[in-house]
Amino acid sequence: MHITEWLETIPAVSIYLLVGVVIGLESLGIPLPGEIVLVSSALLASQHGDIDPYVLGACATAGAIIGDSIGYAIGRKGGRPLLAKLGRKFPKHFSEANIAMAERSFEKWGMWAVFFGRFVALLRIFAGPLAGVLRMPYWKFLIANVFGGILWAGGTTAVIYSVGVVAEAWLKRFSWLGLVVAVLFGLTSMLVLKNRAKKAAAQAEAQSAAAELSAAAERSEAAAPERVAATAE
């Protein structure tokens, strides 16, 4: 059976459930490839007439909002010990450096960190639990969560679905070789962007560490006269 024919045998409700559950669990704080699942499903919808992109987008949005809200409740109840526990289970994602970076984002941007965090893989996992741990007022969190979830899930579905429809028409006029070239170009661009993002994160972490060391040195210098005076007495 051809791969396209096999994909067309998958019930639409299974796709809806898969997208909603995976995105919900990722938003709750479990490292899962929610964005990859959503993008793949939206592309499949563009080629699979039984999958309604509106229903798909609605399921993705519901999963994002509900998952984030559950993550917020868990984080508010579990507090910082929860982050330590997650760090032991998922050291790659919940390392001290990543948690510190996410906290700085929340301290700087507040509720906007929840909104824009929906578009950043790492913050998408942290947003709900960390907002709860930091005791962000729920009404602020809910507003950012709802609007961020709608824009990210609905927008991603709409854009990828439209690209898939256009790509199908394009392939009818050109060859699969062109698609391969386009995919390779897209992957290369993605890798370059990820590499730059990693370098930027490393630089931010180094600057933060340097600032902490400088602050510690200043505190030590300020305490030195007091220690001398105490010794003299």
C-alpha cells in the first residue's frame, strides 16, 4: 500500500485526539514534540479531505490552554521542589540553567512571557508550571494563556495547512525533486536558526554568571571592612 493511501485510512478523530493530548501534555510540563505533531497533522489535513483544519486547530488550542492551566495548578501547589523533581527526571529540559533562563524571562516580561513563550519550545514546556511556582495571578496567566494558545495553535494550523494546499498544486506542475530541494533548504535554515539560538542562550547564561560573580565580589568587598573592624574590637 502506498504511504499516501495508508495515511488516508487513519480516522480523523484519531488525529484530533493525538494532537490535543500531545500538546496538552507538553503544555503541562512534559517534554513532548507538540509542535512537530501539530505541523505534521496540519500538513496531513491539507492532503486528507476527512480531516477538518478548523476542528484540528480547535483541538490543538484546547490542548494548549487546558494543559497550561493544569501545569499552572500543579506548579502553584508543588512549588520549587516540583522543579527540582522535574530536573531529576528531565535533566536536559529542566536543568538549573534552563530554569534560571525561564525565570529571568518571567521577571522581565511577566504575563507576556506566557504569551510569547507559546512560540518558544523551551518556554512552552515551562510556562504553565513556572507561572504557578512564581505565583503569577491566575487572571493574568489565563489571559496570556488563552490568547497565546489561540494564536499559536490556530495560526500554526492555518499557515501549515495553507502551505500544504499550495504545495500540492505546485507539485502537480513541477517535480518531487523540487520538493526535496525545498525541504533540505528548510531544514538547513532551521538548523542555522537553532544554532544561533543556542549561541545566544549560552552568551546570555555567561553574562548572567558574570553578573552574579561581580555582585558576589562587591558584597565580599563591602563586608571586608566590617570583618576588619570586628577583628580589631
